[in-house]
Amino acid sequence: SRKAGALRQGLDGLVAQYPDVFECVTGAGLMLGLKCKASNMDVVTAAYDCEILTVPAADNVVRVLPALNRSGAGAIGDGGANGSICAMNSVASHISAHGAA
């Protein structure tokens, strides 16, 4: 789906921008995660502090749970701003700059 493609593209961008925090994108469709180089619990804690819902998973992965029921600026869509990706960018920037949350 277009939403899944937009989400994966955004997460791939995070991996490219923060290679010290994230290793790769895992999963398929809208069930995606980020394999972390940093501790996945540090990422989950920092995301929670930014009001982003994520879930720690096996193999140092963080499952990303984007808001799929929104429309407008925070929605996942073609060319639209993606609130989840923007917020995860802030999380990765913080972890990259300061280490553990």
C-alpha cells in the first residue's frame, strides 16, 4: 500500500541519517521495526518521552506504531508530512548526540 511504502521510505531515511543509532528496517507492510545499534530500550524510552508509541522487540528491534487513523499533517501518505517519522528523527538525534536516554 502507499501508506506502507511511505512509512518504509521514512524509516529507511532515518537509518541512513542515523547509522550510529539504527542498523536497518525490518518487517513488511505496516508492521515495521527498526533494528537498533543503540539499546532498543533507550530508543523506546526516548520515544515515550517524545509521546511516540513504540514497542521493544527481540533482536534489539523497536516496533514502530504510527498513527494510521489520522488525516492531514500527521498522517502517513504520499508526500505528506509524517508525524511519526519526524518525531523519531528527534529521538534519533537525541540518542546520537547524548547516548542513552
